Amino acid sequence: MRATLLLSIGAVLVLAAGCSDSSDGGGSGDTTTVRPGESIQAAVDAAAPGDTIVVLPGDYIEQHDGRAAVRITKPLKLIAQSNPPNERVRILPSGNQRHGILVEPENPGDPNVDGVEIKGFTVEGFPNNGIWLRYVSNFVIENNESINNLENGIWPTLSANGEVRKNVAYGSLDAALWVEAAENVRVIENEVYNSPTGLEVTVSNDIHMEGNYTHDNVVGV
């Protein structure tokens, strides 16, 4: 049986279901397909703003020394053709990589990255964050899995005008899903569990959280 929790804290609205403790991939630019054995990062680097990158099922281990397996610094759509549980696009760590997918401006002080969609990826086993957005506007994070990424699972921070929808995140040592220093973000129908905190919101404005399923955390919301 699921309960519904409604909290109004300042400008934060939270509706969390089960507290027991979009896009079609199109775009205005070109589309590139990445296959197993190829590099997602290479496709991202070669893409123009507004392009779509489609990634076919398989395990992807990026062979470079960057701090993230995949770093995005321009507006684009990164779409995995996943069909769990049998067909996944899984990003795994290599070398000194600390984060799975990181979206941020190319250089400190540059304008926000405006317009990013990340959909359908399984990001697993990174020492820090699974999917981390910083200084990003107009974003969608949808239908991803964050598994055993040891700092935070999914973490949009210093960002605005976004949606985090229908993701699954578990096995972090901080928050499974954390919205920090953000504005106008919708957090809808995610499942978060097996972490110290399931859903966390801090120093943010106009955050709407609804239909999320939190369970088996130290603190649910």
C-alpha cells in the first residue's frame, strides 16, 4: 500500500508516493548512431549543438583520462535505445573517471548549457556521481538507471527549467536523487532506494516533486 506525502516548504512542493521509510529523440540537427565498441564521448565531441546521438545497447567503457566517462558541454540529445531488463546501454568506469555523465559549460564562467536531454542510460559503479548536471538550463533526465554510484545517483545542481522523470537510482552513499541550488525543476515518478537519502532538495526554488517512490532509505525525503 502506498502513502502520499504532501509538504510545502517555502517554494518547494513535494508529493512523494510510497514513502515506506520528453522527447521522441528527434531534434533540429543531425543524428549520429553509436554502436558497441565505439565511443560515446567521441560522438559527443563531434556533434554540433542541437544534434541527437543515439546509442545502441551494450556496455560502454570510455578509454580516456577525463574525470567523467561522458562529458557534455553543448546542447544535444543523448538517447539510449534501451529495453530493460535484457537490452541496456550501460556506461561503466575506466581509469580515473569519477563520474558517469557530466553536463557542464566548457569553461568556468561560460553561459549555461541550454537544452540537454539524457534518456535511457544505465550508469553504474562510479566513485562519485552517476548523472551530474551543473549550470544547465532546459534539461530532461528521463528513464535512466543510476546504480551504485557512490556519492550521488542523479544530481542536477546550479541549474534551471528542467525535468527529472521516471528514473531509478539506488546504492549511493549520499543521495539517490538530489536537486541543489536549482530553480523550476519537476521531479516526477522516480524510484529511489538503498541510499542514506532517497530524495533531497536544498537551497532551491519552485521545485515540484510528485509520484516518486522512495523506499529502504535512511531518510525517504
